[in-house]
Amino acid sequence: MEVGLVGLPRVGKTSLFNALTGDRVDPFSEKVHLGVASIPDPNVEFVGQCYRAGKIVHATLRLVDIPGVPAGAEAKRVNQAMEKIRTVEAVCHVVRCFDDGSGAIDPAGDIDQMVTELVLADLIVAEGGREKAQKPARAGDQGAQARLALLERVIPVLEEGRTIRSAGVYSEAERLILKNYGFVSAKPVLYVANVGEDDLAGASDHARAVGQYAESTASQFVAVCAQLEAELAELESNDRAEMLDSLGLAEPAVGPVARAANALLGLGTFYTASEKEARAWAFPTGATAPEAAGEVHSDMERGFIRAECIHIEDLRRYGTEKAAREAGKLRSEGKHYVMQDGDVVRFLFNV
């Protein structure tokens, strides 16, 4: 699963991408960039301490840095950006809330401009889809009838300049149809207010405007100074800790960004641990124990026997696996068990 970083040109998307991935991509590049971000998670650090693990491995997040589309850009450039956005599962919309000397700061206007591009792109796809579905729908094709009914519902919304996401609740079958069309305005969104170093808490009117918009559209919101975070990412751990302390920050702001993006994808986290390694794994909410085991290795899913689980809160309460087990908190779960966010698990399998 991938999260796409979108926004207008020069809003700091690539700086945020660099901060999250540790890469050093040219901020003025107009190419698509792919990267992997580690998701900071104090829980896996704690699990590692409990098991005296020699290595700590955080869960990761796949990111796509998509070039911004300026106002009045040629159709080819707009289409290229939209086609890439269609391939990601969620969108991280970066909004400029800092003064770069290029003009007035207008978060609401910038969001509106980007949303307009997304909606127009979806309207073209929806109208084309409706035209293709009409003939087979009249002939009795039930799949085409379902597609046509949904398109007839979303086209008026798009014509009003609204996103598909804003049109209400969709059934699972309808969500699958929307995904198959690749509608960009149907994807979940995390709004990131990219603030200056004088507003690290995101308390300015500009940052609050982004937060209010996110709340009004049932989206997530994080404020971050991408330039500062990119600089922090280049420092050694000791120097980074010293700089964070001087700024009064508990952790780099990319931590909340990465965790929010992970949640945006509908993912939870489970942990595996031994003296060799403690590792965090992302899994789709609602996955069964065998499906989660498959995230570790396909053989574990294929030969799944059972999962021995301790929730991290129980591990935190009792301090060790042994103490938690003696307190009756170690559970033996079968193949129908639905994994819980925060499970510390050992998979037993045989192939």
C-alpha cells in the first residue's frame, strides 16, 4: 500500500518526503519519487527491551512524491499527475503555511485549487464510465447496472465541485467500484500544514485553517515544519536528540505524520519478538491471525497452527512475557482470530 504526497508546486512535498524517507531528493525535481519511511513507534522499542532483543525494526510505509501541478498547467502534465495519484491508496495533501517570499499565504485557496483539479479529473473519468456502462446496463448486465447507478450518484456531486468522498457513506461493493475507477477524490486524505520554524506547534491562523478544513471533511491533520524535519533526518542520532531537546520537542514531527498516514490506510500494528529481534508489522484492520502471519512470511500463513498473543498493554503492566503468562494474559488463538492492534505474537506453523 502506498501514500501519495500531493499539493501545489513549492509547498514542501519533497522536503517532507526527504524527512520521512531519509532520502535527499532535489526539492525542485519534477519527477515522481518512490521511498520507504520508517514509522517511529515507542511500543516496539518497549517490546525490544522486554525481550532483550539485539535488534529493533520498525514498520515501514511506502511513499510516492508526486510533482505539483501549477495553475494553468497543460493537460498532459495534469493527467500525468492524476494518473499517478490514482495508483495510491491514500493521499497526503501538503499545504504551504510558511512565508517563502513568493506571495501571500493562502491555505484555503491552495486547498481549493488542488481539490478542483482532483474533482475535474474524476468528472472526466465518471462521465466516460457512464457512457460505457449504459449499453450493457440496458442489456441486463448487473455489474454494469451497479456501476451506472453509482456513477449517476457521484456525477452530480462532482459537477457541484465536491469530492466523491464528501457524498456520504458507500457500501463495500460501491467502494470496490470506486477503487476500480481510480477516483482520486474518493481516497482518504491526511492534510499536512507545512509551517515555518516560528510555528512548530502549528498555532498560526494559517495552520489552524488547514486543521479546520480537515475536520470539516472528516480528514486527518498534522502540522509539521518539513524543512526542519529534513535537516533533522540528516543528523546522527545523538545530534538529532540534542537538537530536538533544544527545540522542546519529544520526537521529530515526522513520527505523527507517519503514524497518521499508516492509520489513513486502515492499518494496525502487531509485534514479534525474541532475543534476536523485535519487529513491528503493519497489517490491514480486520485481518485474521493467519493473514497477519503472512505479513511475516508466506510459509507462516500456509502452515499456520496457532498464534500465542499478549497485548502490549498487558506486557507493559506485567513487565515480562513470563509474568504476563503467569497472570493468565497469554492467549492461544486459532485461525479465525481477528488480530488486534498492539498484539505481541508468536506464530506457530508447520510446512
